[in-house]
Amino acid sequence: MAPMILRDEEVPLLTNDDSSLESPKSHTRDVHILSLSFLLIFLAYGAAQNLQSTLNTEQDLGTTSLGILYLSFTIFSVFASSVVRNLGSKNSLIIGTTGYFFYLAANLKPNWYTLVPSSLFLGFCASIIWVGQGTYLTSTARSHAKDNNLHEGAVIGNFNGEFWAVYALHQFIGSLITFALLSDGKEGRTNGRTSLFAVLLFVMTFGAILIFFLRKRSDNNSKGKCEHSGDGGGAGEHSSLKSLCRSLTSALFDVKMLLIIPLITYSGLQQAFVWAEFTKYVVTPAIGVSGVGSILAAYGAFDGICSLAAGRLTSGLPSIAAIVSFGACVQSVVLILLLLNFSIPTGLLGTLYLLFLAALLGIGNGVLMTQLNALLGMLFKHDTEGAFAQLRIWQSATIAIVFFLSPHVSFEAFVVTMLALLCFSYCSFLWLALKVGKTSSPSTCE
């Protein structure tokens, strides 16, 4: 009897030891999947976007469709936070991919009846996929920090660094694919075009499938969702509209958001500058259309490297302030060099100079995207969807304005405007850093 009693008493002790040795729950798997999915989706979309002004030149169909796309993106971003709250971030990501698929398919037979409707629909899908991405990644970071007893600000920075580093590679890989399939200089031929967009559709489909493997998240939605009582659908819709209006007005009256908006606007202006102005007025005259792909590949490579490094160095508001300061200096160097209007030499030296400028632009974009997303995730815990909706509203509005106005504004005026906005947005950001730093620590900012 004695040995039996001793054996029975040992069982619970062994069980308790095993449970105490259980490894903390990791959420990095979802970050890897989300990053790879966006790389594949935007690899395909980015390649198509970069070719619009080259392939669809009749009546400026390509650039006009992009202007319509970003205008639609801006309008639908106003409602995106409400849509994401009701659908959930994962469902928003899934639905958002459909717009990119239809836009690529429309490029197989581009005309006003295919590209314009698909651009309008993509504007809606882009608004919810990007708000869903910001919400999902921030929620994942918070869960990982909580389950593993880690500093929340550092985890948000690391996760954003990984995502934007992988995402930035879409420009590099997409440019290489485009160069490989259209390298014979016959971009307008139907066969080459069809092969390119068929490959891009296949890549995008695989990226969309990956999103289904993400785990669902709660997204801190409990406060944002409308409560449906027994009053019927009309009351629910009225409540939803009131909630949406309250969310938008509260963001515009939030001092922290108002101080961030100039930097958000500049980030959109900088991206549009690379797509619409830099390649057209700096790269193409110097080395021709065939060299655009290699310059954009360098831009994407340095964007990715800098995003990863900036994310690893992010731990809170002080580190964000230091990294943004570095990025602002890099951007100002590029703009000043462009204003000095150096004559770009031909041959290898000229190509190296353009690669240098593209690298600096990529570094600046990597800094801005990682730090803006990390900053919004830290400062706006109670309305994550609304904060990321504001990010997309101001970025897409700026990009749309650039596409519509770029034919009517000189390159020098564009660069001067960028430099002035950079100075203003940086001062506004420093004011925010000082204001928030005096009142609370970065990990507890709300």
C-alpha cells in the first residue's frame, strides 16, 4: 500500500511542473504570414501601378485611373474604420484583396470601361485593407507583448519593422519581374503585356490565399461597435452614423492627431513624388525608360533595409523622435540636391548618382512608414481603427492631388513645396514629442 500512495501523490506534482514550464504564446507567426501576403499582393499591384504612365498612354488613361483610384481611396477611408470594426480586421483583409485582383485583371483589357470602375472599387478595398492591416498588426503586437511580458512599445516597433521591411521588397522584386518580361523594349505589345499581367495575377492570388491562414483577433473593438437593441435596423444605422461622425470629429479635434497629420501628408507626398516626378523628370531623361526599373529596385531595397533597422531600434517615443529626425535629414539632403540642379553625367557615374538619390529616398520612406505606424499604435489604443483610417485618408488624398496636378506644376515648384512641408511637419512632430513626453510615458499613451 505504501508504494501506491507515494506514486499517487507524485502525479499532481509532475503535472504542475509541466504546466509551469509551458512556453509563452508567440504571435510572430501571424506577422510573418501578413508580411509575406502583402509582399506578394503589392509586388503585383506595384508593378502594374508603375507601368500605368507607360502602357496606358491613350488620353492619359493610366495616370487618370490612378488619380481616380486615390481619390476613391480618400473618400472611402472616411468610412473605413467603421467597416473594419464591424467586419473585423481579418475579414477586412480578405475582402480588400479582391479590389487588387480586379484591378490587375482590368489591365489585361485596359479601357475607360474596365480601368475606371476597377479603380473606384480598388479605392474602397484599399481603404479597408490598410486600416485592417494597421489594426491587425497592432493587435498582434499587443497580444504578443502581454502574453510574453514584454515592453509593448518595443514589440510594436519590431513588428512594424519586420512588416515594412518585407513589404518594401515589393518594389525591388516587382521591378525585376517587369524588367525580365518587358526587357525587349516592346512594352506596348499584347503578348508581352498579357504574359506580365498573367504572372502578376498568379502571384497576387497566392498572396491572397495566405491571408486565410491568419488567426482572428479581437482588435479592441468592443468600444467601437454599435450595439443593436430591439429598436430595429433604423436605430442601429442611426447609431452607427453618429458613431462614425463622432470618431471623425474627435480625431480632428485631438491635438496629438493634428500634430501628426502634417507628417502623414508629407509621407504621401514623398511616395507620389517617387512614382510621378522623380522617375519622369530625373531618371528617364538621364538613363531612359529602361533604367527606371533598376532605380526603383534600389529604392525598394534601401526602403526594406531601413524599415527593418528602424523597427528594431524603436522602443518608445524618444527613439521614434530620434529616428524620424534622421529620416527628415536624409529627405532634406535629397531635396536640396535636386534643387541645386546638378547636371547628371551619362554612363556609370550618372547611374551611380541616381542610385544614390534613390537609396536616400528609400531610407526616408522606410523611416516614415515604420515610425508613423508605430506611433499611431502607441498613442491611440482606444481607437486604433480610427487612427489608421486618418493615416490613409491624408496619405491617399495627397497622392490623388499629386496625380491630378503634376502635369500642371513644374518640377522645381514641386520640390520646393516638399521641402517646405518637410520643415513644417518635422516641427509639428517635435512639438508632439515634447507635449506627449511631458505628460506620459510612451507605453501608456492613449
